[in-house]
Amino acid sequence: MGKRFEKSGASQPERVDATGFVVRKKKMVIRPSVIAAAVAFLIGVVSLSFAIILITDNNRNGAISSVQEQASDLLPDPEYTTDVDEPTDVDEPTDVDESIDTDDPANADESTETAVPPTDVHNAPTGKIGMFDPSFDYSANKRYKVAYLALKCKASFELFYEPALAHWASLMNVDFTGIDFADDSDKLLRQIPQICKDYDGVILDVYDETLYDRLYNLLEQSGTPWINFNTPFRADGGNGALLHPCVEIDQHYIGAMLAEHLYNQAKISWPDVPMSEFGFISVDYSTVPEFHELERGAFSKIAEIDPDMANNRYFVADYAYEAIPVSGILANRPNISHWLIHAEAENLAMEAVQNLNSSGYSDTSLVVTSFGALLVQQWDKGIQSALKSAFYFSYTIQAEPVFGALYTFMNGDATPETIFPEWKDVHESTKYGSFAKMIPPVYEIQFETYKRVLKWADIYAGTNDYPDYPSSDITRDSYPNTAQVPDSYK
């Protein structure tokens, strides 16, 4: 069996079917429930390196925020339409010099760069330029107009990021318009020049790396401040140099973090059980790249900390194939008394819990997932299971530095090269400049801590998603709202 990671020396894990046999090749299937979960989690976790702030008891710092909708309502109606007026459609970007190769970022008009920001900053708390300052009167500044352009995944546009960005726009006295391009990249490219004329700032939510070079040049030639949401803008079809600051998510790191958390919790929960009696299952959906990268991260971490487990007791339950793989893995494994299960999507985590219960492993297993909305619903009802924790992220908190950075660009307080200087990766300085790669925080919640952390998120962001949770002794500064800068950046 081929090596997956040369450094670890661990073999590629087995993918098994419902009978426990290794899957060599099966018909790929698309499960609507998995796609719904993908919308819930992957939208916020696209390209998803998170820095992790663990919250396991009162002496661990952490934070969490509310989600915009429950996971059961994730898929929007098929007849989705935006309720805002779209900019005038134009046949060609008339303000672009066609003699210039717009696919080469090096041809962007450098004359449009903003001047070095003044030292007197008017829209951010000390040391937090690019973040919302609740003490500042934003009405004292110009009322800017911002357009949020979403190319793919209308559910993310309608349920998650558009409301999150609109929230910060309201707090910063900005007119905000969300435009869903419904996967029509040609329309997006045609309309960018006119949109840049009509708005003071642009937020892009574009995952198609093949468009980055052209979009970069169109935006830079317009001179309109802009920022991309979720994924880094890179040259050469997404494989080259960083072109602009970003708030980036790294699924590989999340998968590694979840796996390490499970492994450590197993030692705490069952200190007398040797790790040779534990099996590890990573629930994957290999045809969705973001899900698959999470599984790869989990495997790399297990291979690092326990090569024997990685080679002999690590299994992949791949929901991209016809099977009920978790139940198949659990069957006929007499040498394994305890199970650790990492499921990226909550509905798959819930299904894994049911498999554990029916197989007699409910008291000797741990499950961890991402997102957490369904788990919070269970905890609110007093229901506890082998699913003991979730690593939860907030769309609203993730959106704050995106909107805040754009505000500083429009207001002249920072430039793309000066925003979030602590988040510059020293290895990313190129001919295009040196830009920040901020990574949003994600937080572990457990039954004992989730209400306090969710309520903190309400207080921090000025939302009211959890009005019935206690707020005693919670302030906006009770938990950190930013992640730690990775050592690899330095």
C-alpha cells in the first residue's frame, strides 16, 4: 500500500464497506444529508490554518459565536433570488485596456495603490486596526457603500456570510448590498468594472482559483478597495504568490487538531486502557476536497503521534461510496475495545453515535465534530452521548476582520500591505508585496462550557442569538476574539 505522507511513514488507511471489507472501487453517490452538512460546515471552513483556542474548563481561554440558521434548515429554496437590485449588466469591461494581458497580475496598474496610512487612526481600538471599535462613532465618517459578490453556494450567501457581513456593515454605518452571481463567472467578470464604479468597496467570495488573476487585475485597475473572503487570492491560477490580504481557513490543520484532541481525551478518560486497544475512524466524503483535506490532516497527526495506530487501527469511513461504513468498521474487531471517531459533518457524527450505540460501544468511545449547531440543540435538551465536544466557529466573528479591513482601506487608515502586520508570513513576501494571512479562531465547546461561550459571542458581536443563556460576569473581553499567529509565520 502506497505511502500517504513520506515523513510519517504510515500507510494509507483502509476504506471499508458495510461488511468490513476494503473498498477498492465503488459507485460514487451523492447523499443530500452530507451535502447539507457540507453547506453547514465547509462554507465556513473553505481552504478551513485555523488557530485553536481550547475551552475545556474555566482556566482555558476560548470563544464561540452563534450560527445564523440551524443545520436542518441549511439548504435554501431552489427558486433562490437576491432581493437587491443588481448593477447594470455590461457586455464588456469597458474600463480595461484590452492590450494588457489581464491574466497576468504583474500587469495590474500600480498607480492605484493607496498612500501610506496616517498615524491618526479613526476607526479601530488601540492595537486592533481592522476590527470593530464599539466606542467609535462611525457616523462621523463618510457613509460608504460596499458590495458583497458571491459566486458560488447560494446557501452560504443567504444563510451565513451575507447576514454576518451585513451585521458589521450596520454597526459601521455602511450601506451594504449582497449580490449572488449563482456560479455565473462570466457575468461576474463583466460586471466587476461597473460595480467598482458604483461602490466604495468590494468583498469577493470566490472559490474558483482560475478566476483570481483576471479578477485581481480588474479590481486593481479600478482603484476600488477590495478584499476576498475565505480563500487567499494567489497568482498563477491559485498556485502562485499571494496577491492580497486574506482571512484564510486551513482544513488540514483542523483535521490534525481534532485528531490530537480525541487522542489526548482518550488518555484522560481511560488512563488504564492501553492505546493499542483503541481504533480511530475518520469519517470522510472524499469527493468534496474540503472534507477530504480534513481527513488527511487527521491521518497526518495520528501518524505523527502513534504510527502503530495509523498503520493498523486507523480507518476511513468514506461516505462518497455506497456503504454504511462506520457500522461496517465497528463489526468484527475483537482486538479493539474503544473507538475514537472524527466526523467533520455533524449529521455524520450523529450517525456515528447511533452506530456506536447499536454496536455496544456507547460507553467506550468518543466522537468529535465541527460546527456544533446540532450538538447544541441536544445539549439544550439535556441529551449527552459519545459526542462530547465540537470545534465551533462563528461566521460573524470570522467576518469582522474581513469587513473591518475593507473599512480601513476605504477610510485611508491602512493599505493591503499594512493591514494586520502581525499576520504576515515571512515566507510569503513576493514581487507583488507582503500581505497578511489572518486565520480566524475556532473553539472547543463542551456541555459544561457551551452556554457561557455562546453568550459571550452574542455580547461580543452585539447579536442576540442566545437570549436565554446566562450573561452574568460576561463582558466583551471575557474571551479572545482572535487566534494565535502560528510559529511558522515567523
